Amino acid sequence: MKPLFVLALLMVPLLLVCGCTGTTSEETGAAAPPTATATETALPLTPPGTPAQPTATTVATTSAPTTEPTPTVLADEGTAVYAGNWKQISFTADLGVEYLYPGERYEVNIESDQPINVLIVRDNVMSLFKTNPPEWSTNDNEWKYYPGVEPVVQFDEVTRKTFVLTVPELGRYSLLLDGRMSPQGVFVINDAAIVDYVIKKLS
């Protein structure tokens, strides 16, 4: 009996201790524990330790395509150039262009059923051109004009030709279709070259 009595004495303090320190499932007046809120953290755009780079601003720029101005047709005609004769097409008198300015560009297209010489000359040398037909140079293998005529452009014995005149200096100019390439003393009556010509101003 004595051991049971001793055991009972030991159990009483133990139960008292448990009753004082025990917790209940309901607590009044106690603050509820804080609830963790999930937040999204933005991912860095650059690796850690890399200095932040300034944000580039892209500016959209549009540039208009560069195109040549539309050519202006000054003449689209046909004419006859008789053997031993010539035809003048004056930019001023025939085409209404008072002066040609340096750097301006003109396209000339020639189609002829017989060979003719095609020239561009300054109007101030027309008197020399009229009175002095070209002479064949065997040394240079080309037609030579009287000194002083000095064509700006010259093409010999043309049947089909397209070329561009770039005006060298301010002045009045003419297109010349020359049919005076007959050998000395030879003259062909009523023989004519039928010539179509187109002149355009490019710029």
C-alpha cells in the first residue's frame, strides 16, 4: 500500500502543473497571428551587379523617296533635212526657252532614215555654221567644222541617237541637223532625210 500512496502523492503536483500551463483551443482577447500576403517581385532586366542602362527611345523617321522630276517634253516633231542643207531647232525661238542655265539637263532623241550630223551649238556662232559646211578630216576620221563653231555636242552620220545635254554655261542654244556631208562637187537634187526628234527637259 505504501508504494501506491507515494505514487498518488507524486501525481497530484504533476496534474496541477499541467493544468496551469496547458493551452486551450479557444483564446479570447489574443491577437490573431499575422497572415502572410503573397507579392510578385518583378524580374530584373539586367543581371545582378550590372549597372542599369538608360532606356533607348526609338524615334521612327520616314524619308520621302528621292525621285527624278518628271521630264517636260519640249518638242516631239518630224522634219525633212535636204541634202546639202541643214535644219535649226532653236531652244529660244522654237521651244520657248529664253535661256539655258548651267547644269540643266536636256534629253534629245533623233531618228533619221538617212545619215545626218547632229550638233548642239551656241546661237552666237550660227553665222559661222551657216556659211561653212563641214569638211571631212582624214587624219581624225570625222567631220570638222569651221574654227569658232566649236559645237557643245557633235555626233556624225547619225540615223538613231539618244543623248543628254548638260548645259555648260548660261546662253541660248540650238539643235542642228546637218545634211551637208556630200563629197565636194556632188549635189543630189530632192534627196532628203526624214527626221523625227524629241527634246525633253530633265532638270
